[in-house]
Amino acid sequence: MLGHTDTGRVMIVDLSAEGERLADQVVDAGELPAVVAARAADHRWVWGDTGAWYPALLAAGVRVGRCRDLRLAHAILRGSAAVTESSALRTAREWDAAPVDAATDAGDDRPTLFDLTERPGVPDGIDAALAELARQRAAIASAREPGRLELLVAAESAGALIAAELRAAGLPWDAAVHDRLLRDVLGDRPAGGGQPALLAAAAARVRDALGDPAVSLDSQPQLLRSLHRAGVLVRSTSRWELAEHTHPVIEPLLEYKKLARLMSANGWAWLDEWVRDGRFRPVYVPAGVVTGRWASSGGGALQLPRLLRTAVRADPGWRLVVADVAQLEPRVLAAMARDTAMAEAARGRDLYAGVVASGAVATRDEAKIAVLGALYGATTGESGRLVPRLRRTFPRAMALVDAAAATGEDGGVVSTWLGRTSPRPGTGWRETQSRASDAEASEEDESRARRRARDRGRFTRNFVVQGTAAEWALCWLAGLRRRLDAMPPVAGAAGARASGPAFARIPHVAFFLHDEIIVHSPSEHADSVAQAVADAAAEAGRLLFGDFPIDFPLDLRIAEDAGKP
DNA sequence: CATGATAGCGCG
DNA sequence: AAAGCGCGCTATCATG
């Protein structure tokens, strides 16, 4: 375990498997990388916040095999319905703090004094860490199935390591390819900072078609008024609604919106700000989403347009291993519900084709709409119409999500497969519900309460599936990382130097997005990496669902860039 | 000038 | 205009 002493030095405490304190050692922060590197590769480090400890180690070229991130574990355990003894965790409020990102502390994005006082990190003292670990051990032990929470906390902690490593290594990004793509689509970059030629041309065509030379296309109210004057009676200016009208302005306007979006979200300004030395280094935020999915902060890492994936390019002599899971969430649902009919439909690459073969619906498109509607709680439209047919064919799977929705509507909490629990409803929600059950409640009160109850039901319905899919993905990542670490470093000084001292000679995860992984690997290891990605996926399925026969097929390829072939 | 809300669109 | 979940980011516009 790592923590600080009162004088700001670093204390290393060796703990037995039962959590007993065996030996202490105190070192200066500068000595820590060497001390950590000297431990066995599979040593488990316990620390308050991976983001506060690990970036400095990585910068020194030192990696760790395993860890317990006390902050992330605390958040899981104090909220988990599986934990029957959580009062101690609930009173340890100081562990509810926001993450610290030490990687940005060193840069020019240093948090201001205001940030630091408003968002303190978790305690960094050794005594606080020891006490928190003891609380967590007790909390896990109180669960009926401690193994699930153990697995979840371990996977979450491994994810924290990987998030820090992703930032340290970065995603290989070819700025020249990106620039060429921007110039092809938008026109040359204007020197003065104005609009590139093709964007300006699209804007001119729109103004022409509107007969409104002065309208600002980036102002929604102005554009809406101008559309109305031109006879296009839309209620919003969104792509979806515009596409349903026929008018000379529609085509150029949709074109303009597409180009303007590319320019503002991922144009040259983005390239200048986010790509350095051939790497895109966003901040990943493990468990940044209530369901346990990761969030990101800065650079929009989780929204990279597919159009730009060709700019993701391996270094010379390296390859990208690009993998994503086909229809992860419905597969997870089938396994959670032990729905063998749905698992049968999921056998093989295309779950939607399997749903058609089951006879539930007629076409693949219908299958997709029905399945998504089931996961999200659709009630109207084509999706709402198709969901009941799924309910007949896959009653167990549908019963699981229907029950989760009913619990949520009723104000209860639901949990993922491994035990992450949804937030309790807020005071506003509860007040709305109790007002509606009052004797003098108005019809307005009642309909508002019903609406908000259904909203919450859709959230809890999706929570169990999205959250369990996130758990599967964490296990996949962790298993892959372990396999990559077993591969020998490539010889020679050359390599992916921009990936930093810890990753210049070994295959490493370079990108992760819910159900998709990109590994940057020396060419000679690429085949083994691809095998490791597949093996880790199979292992993740077994870890969560044991022998239940559910496939998690991957789209897997080895390439020089991450663009769709 | 800063902050917050809204619209819109990108990703899964 | 999303029907139907979860996000982050940019631009605009109203408010302080």
C-alpha cells in the first residue's frame, strides 16, 4: 500500500492477504519509481487514487501489474445493494471526492486554486488509506456473493491503470492524414482564420436557396426564421426534421451542417490543441458514467467521428489491432437472464440475423429496432410495436429488463451482474411522486409523476444492461492487458518513442470505447496480440457468466490505420 | 466579462 | 424530431 506520511514522504506498507500490517518503509517521492519497479510484476498496489499516483510512475517508465483503487472501489461498495454492511463506508465522506488527474497537474492545464478547493481529491495519507481498505474488506465480506464484488473492484481498478496508461501512451495520430482529410472535405485552411472554401461555398448555396444573404447559419433562431420565410415549416433545425422536407435549401443546408460540425469539433483548432508528437492524449475517466462506463474529458475522445479514423495510424514497424464486439448489450442481457433462446439467436456473428431466424420478426432491420427498443424501453412507433413480439420469443430476457424498469418506476434501485447499483431517486423525484398520491393532487401532478416514473424506469431498465456490458468490457480490457504484458519487449532503441518510456517497446492498448479496443503493437507481435484480444474476450464471458453458452464474437483486424476497410 | 441553459450532433 | 438509454463538446443567447 502507498500513502503519504505527515511530512509528505511516501510510506510503503506491506500487507498480508488478510490485511495485517507486516512492514513499513519510507522513501522520498523521487525514489518511488525505483522502489515500485523492484517489486514482483504481479504485486498488487493499494492506493487512494490511481490518477494521483500512477502518471508519475509511468513518466519514469515504471508500470504496475495490479492495484486497488480505493476511491473507485469506495464508490462501488458504498452504493452497492449487495453490501449489507455499508454504514462505515457511508460515513467516510472524504472518500466520495472527485478524481485527481496528476497528468494535467504538471502541464499548463494546472487546476486553479478554485478548482482545488472546490474539488478536493481523496485523502492521501497512509493511515486514511489503511482505514479505508479495512472498511472495504468488511463491506465485501458482508455480501452474499463476495466474489462478484471482488471481481468488479479488481476489474474497475485494472481499468484505472489502463486509463492512465492510455493517456501516457496516447493514440497514434497522423496529423498529415487528418489535415489532408480536412482540406479534401472543407478546402484549404484559411490563413486568417476565416471559413475554408468548401464550407463557405455550402453556406453561400444555403443563403441563395433561402434568398437571405445575411442570415447566420450558426444561429438556430435566425436560421429557423429564415427557413419559415422560405416556406420550410420545421419546428427545429435538426438534421432529422430537415431531411423530411423537400426544398432546394435542404441538401446544401445538411451539407453545411456536416462541414461546420467537422470544422468546429475536429478541425485544425482541435488538431493544434490535442495532437502532439503524433499522439492524441485525452483524459479518460473510469466510471465517469453512473452505469460504470468510462467518460472522457477533453478532446472528445469518446466521440471521434468515424470519418477521422484513418488518421489513427500505427508508427513505422508497428500495427494497430482493432477489435469491437458485435451487439454486446443484447448478448449480455441473454446471459444475465439465462435466456437460452436469446443466446441461441446470439450464436455466431450477427445476433439480429439470429432474431430473424427465431421467427420473432421478419427482417434484420426490424430485429435491430426491436432489440434496441427492448433495451431502451421504447413504447411508441415501430420500435414500441415490435417489442411485444420479442417478449413472446424471449420471455426470460424481457422479464429481466421489464423487472428492472418496474423497480425503477417504483423508486427502487437495480444492480448490475457484478453488483454496481443505480443511484437512488433524488428528492425532487420522490416529491413529485408523493405529491401525485396526495388526495388533492391535480391531473397535472399525476401525469407529471407518471411521466417521471416512466423516465426513471427506462433508466433502470437500461442500467442493468449497459452497466453489465461495461463490466464485461472491463474484464476484457484487464485480461488483454495481462496477456500483452507477458509478451517480450521488441529489441533495439527504435520503436514507438512517442508512446513514452513505459510503452516504446511493447504492445499497448491505445484506445478504448465501450465495446471497442485498439492496440498499438510492434508488427512482429500483431498476430499474437489479435489472439490475445480474442482470448481475453472469451475469458471475460466465462468470468461473468461461467458456463452459460453465450458468444461474444469480435470484428477483429490488423491494419496500419483504424479506418474501416 | 463570466456563467448557465439550450440546441444540435458526434460516439457507444 | 426523435421514437428509446448513456455521454462530451461547441456555438449561441440570455442573464448576472
